[in-house]
Amino acid sequence: MKPITKPLPLIGLLLAMPALGAEEESKTVELSEVVVSADYRPKTAQKTAVSLTEIDKDTIEARGAQHLEEVLNLAPNVSFASGASRGQFFQIRGMGEDSQYSSPINPSVGLIIDGIDFSRIGGAATLFDIDSVEILRGPQGTKFGNNGLAGTINLRTKEPTKDFKMHFESAAGNYDTQNVGFAVGGAITDDTLLGRLAIYNHQSDGYVKNVYLGRDDTQDQNELTLRGKLKWIATENLTVDLTYLHLNIHNGYDAFTLDNSGKTRSNQPGSDNQETNALALKANWQASDAVILQSQANYLHSDVLYSYDADWTAVSPDYFERFNRKRENYSFDVRALSDKAGRIFGGTTDWTVGLFHYNQKENFQINSNYYTNPNSGGHYETNNTALYGQLDTYLSEKLTLTNGLRLEHFKATLSDATGYDDAFNLVNIDNTSVADNLFGGKIGLNYQANEDHLLYTTLSRGFKAGGVNNDGRLNSEQRNIKQEYNVSIETGIKSSWLNKTLITTLSVFYTERNDAQIKASKALSNGTFLDYINNASNATHQGLEASFDWFATDKLRILGSLGLLDAKFRNHVANGVSFDGRQVANAPRYTFNLGSEFYANDDLTLRANVEGKDDFYFSDSHNAKSDAYALVNASLDYKYDKHWKVRGWVRNLFDKEYATRGFYFPNNPANNYSVDEKYIQYGQPRVAGITVSYDY
């Protein structure tokens, strides 16, 4: 714990000073209940039997957060990896991918935005007009299926309202940061058609200095987000929602150096671009007093470009790699849910039954001048079809038994693909298909002791489909990836205390992970290695997650969370080296967050927090590690009348250097490319700014 001690005196001061300045307790402030969508029926967070963290819009705005990576450290046992302009790869409880290059991958952590699947394109997780971020930990096999092995991150945008509402904001900060956004919504026709439109542009030079080119914008950020929503209240019993999302992201990528100085020397900076259009059509119909019918159809089209200077310098030979992907998703989900009159087994049991289908097509092209013929690529298509159901049986007024099951058929096909042989000649790759029958679900027992205390225990099974490695240098056995599954038991308690001014959560879990899909390497004839996805033996993941939210007085709020994680391989060997008993990648042994909010008066609010994590391994194929770190963030809000707000914010107040991605391989010409060395991508330095907003 030594690395986190420096910020603690400051946080102690920030926690103590508001208490010294506060008046005697004049009134009791209740914490509001948060409704989440973790289950099929909306519930408050405190009555949802799963370990979850909800990050609301006030928290997002207070730290000037533009992207999901800038708030994830608030959640215990949650991490992210960069290797791009943003932290786009997410891990929960030590499970999750850390990169994607040529091979198609299946995600362990799903990313859902307004019901649309954005898994594997995490750059889409911009945060303007987001109402809440829900992070569900543990297998979510019943509801989210193939994308819920480790958990799911669910972003919900703000809903249209009957009342006219408008929000405008503009921000400026260091690194030439400039943001401007506008959102407007209200009734369009007679309170039956409601709408909301939001548009936001974020620009920054980024945080990298390229000393070879004499530029400070080679990892710049230029992100445009456009969101539109229509809600049609067709009848008292039927509501139809249409959601549209457009993303135009053109970011630079120039992160790594041979000396880990943070000052790059590349002559060909890369790009991290995404152009996405997505639509969702959702209907909710109260068919009768007994049955509710819900459906959602989604469409997504995304062009993704990822490129980088492969040698990080201007020396000869000068290498550059570029990956293009065109991705198209179609999905529909239709389900029936019981209402009170439709309960079965003598009126004791709510039921849910549904059908889901998902089709994804991806054309990919790889351009690399490592090879005589630099172009390769192919077509990858997946189909998922699932039947699912859940029964919630009320054994008594306080005790509920939950049974959920999902049966899913998965098929993946790699076609029209080209790659390279061991001599780096371009070859055709035979069409390859894999098909899996998958299942997951849960059995849970929930005990609502009283209004303030929920105890639960859940036995769940998560799954992730197999797939195909697309490199021609792999043999047929190495080309196919087997499905992965886990079995997890979790026990928790959620409570409110002191007249609902203190909310606490505590959960402990144990997970057996089987046939884990992780990175492996194959030695090539020229002495280099080829990375691909392989199935390790097994791993165990166990730990604890706790949080509290306390209005100590009507002026002082204190919040905190803690995650403890022990995630180790069993019988895993990579490159002839045993990893048996080693901690898995991106699984710090502890994560924590401690913060306070001081409401000096109705117009002035001071916030501060410290968040951090233990050291962790960058990869499951080598032993390079990140150091432990802690970051301090703060903000000050001032409201002028009921419309205007000025906010000053700073992230990483003490300008701490910390790693978000790392490699261990020979890439240094000074050592004749023969010595494995650790290379680091650094996270954001101190970033500060001022935001002015107007609400009506």
C-alpha cells in the first residue's frame, strides 16, 4: 500500500475541512434511490441482487469526463487497457481482452449503449448526455449471453420528457482542449410524441510530444457525438422508442517510445478512427393485465481504422501497420413478461421468456510493410440465436428464488481470407467455420430482511463462444478457439442506515474459469513471435467488492469503494514458461476510491477523490507489469441563478505517471532487436479545465 500514502493527507484534509466549516446538523438528507436496468424488470440499485456500480451524470460532469475510461476507476475490480488513443478494452474481475489486431475476438465484457451492442469498439463510449453508467460484475449469462462472461457495462442516455428542456455547455482546458455541446428535448406533438437531440464535439491536442516531428498533436482527439431520441406514446398501453447515434471520431495514435520517456520519435504517427451510425427501435406493450410484450431491433454500421508506426522511430527499415474494419450488426430481441395477474404457480412466480438473434459481419484488411505483399484481409461473420427465460418465485414476503437459463447457438465463419506463411509469402486461407451450443444462467436466493437490508446469494454460469484465428502461419489446431465458460458463486448484502443517509454494499465471490481464451505466441523461423488467441488451462478468480455512500451532514457527503482480487492461473504454460499460480493480466490485487462532496451552500460545491490500484501484469504471455498508482481529482461548482453553472475541474491533480498498456518484446535497434524489453503507454497526465453550462 506504500504507493498510495502520499495523497492521503490531502484527502484527509478535504474530508475534514468541510466538517469543520459545516453548521450544526439542521436537517437530514436522504440519498436518492437509483433505478437500474440490470434485470428484466426495473429495480433500484439497492434491491438488485448483483454486484454493480452506478455512475450518475453528476459524477461524469464533475470530473469533465469525455469518455468511459475517465470514470472506470470509480468501480471496484474494474480495469481498462489502452494500446489506442483511448482505453477501449475493459476487464472485470480480471477477465477481459486487452487489444485487437488482425484476429477477430469475442468480448468477455459487453459494452451496451441504449440497448445497442458496441462490444469490441470501446471508442464509442463517449459520455455527453449520458444519464448513467451501470457496471455489472460477474457472469450475466441469462440477460446478456455471449457478451456477459465477466460482466457488462451499460450506458443509458437521457430520455425525452414532456417538459421542454435545454442544456448548453462549453469547456476549455490545457492541451488546447475545447469542448462544446448542446441538447434540447420536449414534447413535439400534444404530449404523445417526445424528442431529444444532443450534439457534442471534443477536441484536444492530446498528451504526447513528438520530438522527431516537433509536434504536440500526434495523439490528438477529435470526437463528434450526435444522439437523437423519439418517444411515441401511442396509447396508454403502447410506447415506441427510436434511438439514433452517430459517431465521428478521428484521433491520433502515437504512444510508445524505445526509452519509455513519453516523448515519441515516430515519423509516421498512426490513427484511431471510428465512424458509426446506429439505430434502435424499441416497443413496450401492456398486452393485458397478465402479459407485457417488449421488443427491440438494432442496426449498427461502423468503419474502424487503427494504425501506428510499428518501429516507433524514423530509422531504416521503416515499418507501419494499418488495420481497417467495416462492421455491420443486426439484432432483434423479443420477450414476454408476466404482470401481477399473469403470475404462475398459484400467483407466486413472475416469469420472463424471450428470443434473441444477432448477426455481425466484418470485413477486415491489414496493410503492413513488414511483408513483400503488404495487403491481407478477409470476411468474418457470426450468428447468435438464443432462447432465454427466468422465473422469480416469491417463497414468502421476504424470500425470493430466481432461476434463469439461456440456450444459445453460435456460428462463426472466416471466408475469403488471405494471410502469410512462415516465409512471409501471401497465401489463401481455407474457409473455416466453428459452431457452438452454449448455455448459461443463474440460481439465486434473495432475502429482503426489511426495507433497508437485502441479502443474496447467486450461483451463475457465464459463457463465451469460440472463434477463429485468421493467420495463415498457424496450423489447423491453432486456428480454432474453443468456447470458454465459468461458474461463479457470489454472496452479498445491500443496506441503508441512519434514516437512509448511509448506503453500503458488500459482496464476495469465487469463480472457476475453464478453457480461458488468452493470448499465446508461436515462434517463427526468423526468430520473432506470432501472437494469437489460445485456450489456457484454467484459472480461479476470487475476491471482495465493497462501497459506501454517506451524507455525514446536510453539507458533507463521503463516498468510497474497495475491490480485492486474487485471480491466478492453474497449469498454464506459454512459450515454454510456466504461469501456474501467477496472477492473470489486468487483475490488480486491490482497487480503491475515496472521495467527498461539500455543499457550502445552494450554489457552491467542492468535490475531491483519490482512486487507485495495485500493480498488475500487462499480458498473459509475459511478465512485464505496471506499477501501483493513485490519482487525485477535484472540482469546484458555482451556480448562478437557476440556469448557469461554472465548473473548474482537474483530473490527476499531482500529474502522476501511470501505465495503461505495456509490451515486452525486442524492438530496440540499439540492441540489434535481440533483447526483450518493457515498453509502456502512459495514461492521462494532469488535465484541467473550466466548463460553463446553461440549463433551461
